[in-house]
Amino acid sequence: MNIQQNHEFNPHHKHIVLIAAFTATGNMARLKNALNAGLDTGLTINQIREELVQLYAYCGFPRSLNGITMFMSVLEKRKSEGIQDPEGQLPVTVTGTNENKYEMGRKMLETLTGRPVSGQLTGANAFAPGIDAFLKEHLFADIFGRGVLTYQERELATIAVLASLPGLEAQLQAHLGMGMTVGLTEGQLEQVFGLLENNIGKQQADAGRTVLTKLKATK
């Protein structure tokens, strides 16, 4: 299990956050810079590619595909300049029936939330059971089970997207909790909001800080 307490916000974390935020907000010029900087600091091709694939679940296929297309362009330019970036670890393909994947996703949610996940549906999942199936079978089994990125890195990317876009406070609070469960510290999360303030906007950063404060008050 790739959960560990790490109080340092390393350069990889920084660029994972920025790549996610610029992809979500559609800022292609700054995404291009972030992709180059991420590769320069040691992120592998597959780490960045895996992040961009995951982002479709949080900011939609169009933004994710735009990010992937930009990444292809960046890699082509770097290759033409003689830069050989490491491919890195290959993703794992999660196999099994939908029923098996549903159980995998339920267990993944238990890992990410740190508490039991009941088979009884409530709220939006009960109202629209299809979304519950998609979340567990696809998002938390197929995507989070692919490896390449740690759970911390996947949550950093998710938090960056949710904090960069308006109206997603409930989902942001859930993923801030998951991030802390898998080892992200309050200090690291504050650094995420600092990056967003400097690169996306103070309004988004302050909204994220408000959600984090609310979450801490419930613990």
C-alpha cells in the first residue's frame, strides 16, 4: 500500500498540482510551461500521462484531451532538441467483471477514506445508482488501481482540480479528507492553496482554505 507520511512538498508535488490546475482551467500556455518544468524536475512521461488521463474524471474529457494533446506537442519538441525523457513505470490494467471491480472500488474507497464503506447506498448514489457504479467500478477501481502515481499524488491532482473550479466545495472537502488519510499533511495542503493563489487566483485559494478549515473543525 503506497501510503506514507511525508511532510515535504517536493518539486514533483508542485508540478503535479500545477499541471492539474492549468489543465482544469484550460490555460494551455501555462500548462506547456508546467509540463516542461515537471519533466525537467524528474517526473516521468508515464507519471504525467497518467495524471492527465485521471483528470478527465474531474474536469471532463475535453480538458483532459487538450492536456494530452499539449503534452504530445511538448514531448515532440523536446525529442527534436535531443532531450530523452524517461518513460517510467507502465500502468496496470485492472481486469475482472463489473461486480469484481465494484468490490475493488469499494475497498479502494475504504483505503482512501480510512473508514468502512457500506454496500447500502445513500444520497446521490441511492438516487442515481448508475453514478455509484461508475464511481466504484471505473474511477476508484480502473483509474486509482492503475499504479504509476501514488495515492498521495492522485489526491494532489484531484484536489488541485476541485479547488481551481468553482462550485465544487463538497467534493473538495471529501478529497481533502482522503488526501489527509493517505498521508498528506495540513502544511502540504496549505502549500497547494499557496500555489493556486499565485497561479490560478486568490479567490479559488481562499475558497479552498475555507473548506480545509471546515474539514479540520469536524475532526
